Amino acid sequence: MTSSYALITGASKGIGKSMAEILARKGYGLLLVARSAAELQQVADDLTKRHKVPVDFLSIDLTESEAAKKLRDWCETNKYDVSILINNAGYGLFGNFEALSLQDQTNMMQLNMLTLVQLTHLFIPVLKRHPQSFILNVASTAAYQAIPTLSLYSATKAFVLSFSRGLRYELKNSPIAVSCLSPGPVDTNFFARAGLGALKSIADNLKMQPDKVAEMAIAGMFKKKAEIIPGLLNTFSATSNRFLPKSIIESVAARFFKEK
């Protein structure tokens, strides 16, 4: 199994780290990508020691426009044969669109959408070399409705979901299976980074643990599911949004995510 690698972005913590753990147990070599070299080194050393699989990492800022190409070149230089691509890196920003920094929002769009697209395009030829390979893109339950004060974030995740489903159909006769993971609140620092500290107590009552979400994500990926929504409440919420009037959904979301 170690002749092929799983490439995971946002792998230093949270769901990405947990997915790396699961794939290491299955014998996959790992290529871990995130900004913090120190955190990546710690994760790599731990997984190598416990699971005896090859693990390498690249510390890089994926909001940079050339990051995807640098990552692909790194894999080619080191002859890493990638059979699983997990586009997990992403973040959100909370607040009214006009009040948030345009540069910060542009960086979020670059990471959540453009880098994901670029990596996917660059690695499809690599993934096609295998009898079976996988792409797992990480969206969010926010992809299923517009969310005032998270307007751009939810739009980026809606893009990821739509892109993943379209690409899945395009590649249905290829060796590549495309899945999209849409988790709800997870026990990570997402709310703090997004500026949603006031909602943390509410999120604490709804959140799932990263290892549980990762287990469902990897299982769904290997089963070639189109969409993976962990948790019954999250599944119900995403499904019901397809039938309720959008104006009602947006009104409810606006009250929930109202700036304090």
C-alpha cells in the first residue's frame, strides 16, 4: 500500500489530522500540507512511529496563487505517486460583507475555491494512473443555503459542492471517484478564527468530534458516495433546505448568525 500516497491539505489538526490517522492505519503513505511546519513535523513523526508508513510534509501558505503548482512540483520532484487527494484546507470569515477586509475575503476565496480547483486539475492526470483513486473535497453544511454574515463563506462551500458533483459525473468512466464531505460544526478552532466567538457556546452543543467526522468521511469516500454529511441532524438540515422557501431559511440563518 505504501507505493501510493494520500495527499491531505489542512492536515496539521482537526479533521485533516484525523483523516491522516485513519489512512495511516490502512497503510497509505501520507503527504501532509499546512502552514505550520512545527505542527506538521509533530504529526508526521507520530504517524511514522506508530504506523510505520512513509510520511512527508510541506509547509506552505495555500492562499498563495502559485501554491498548487508548488505542491504538484514537490510531489513530482520526490516521485510521490498520489492516489488520494483530499482538499480539506479552508476557513470562514464572519461579518457583513462590506465590513470585512476585501483582501481577507479574497484570500478565503483563493483557499476555499481556487486552490482546491487548481490542485484537482493538476492531480487528475496523476490519479488516473491508478486502477482506483479518489478525490475528497471538503465543503460544509453551509453549502446548502445562503447565510447572512457568512455570505461569502457559504458561497465558497456551495461552489465546492456543485463543482464536486459536476466533476464526479465527468469522471464517472475514469478510475477516479469524487466525493464531497459537508460537515456541520466540528470541535476545532473554526468559530474562533471566523470571528464567531459569541456563538461558540451554541456550537458546543451541536459539534461533532473530528475523529468521528473523519471516520465517516473516509468510509464514505471508499464507498464512492457523492455527498457525505456526518450526523443525522446535519443530514436533516441539509435535506430540508431543499424544500423550504429560501427566504425563510435565510431569515432563520440571519437570526442565528446575527452579529452580537
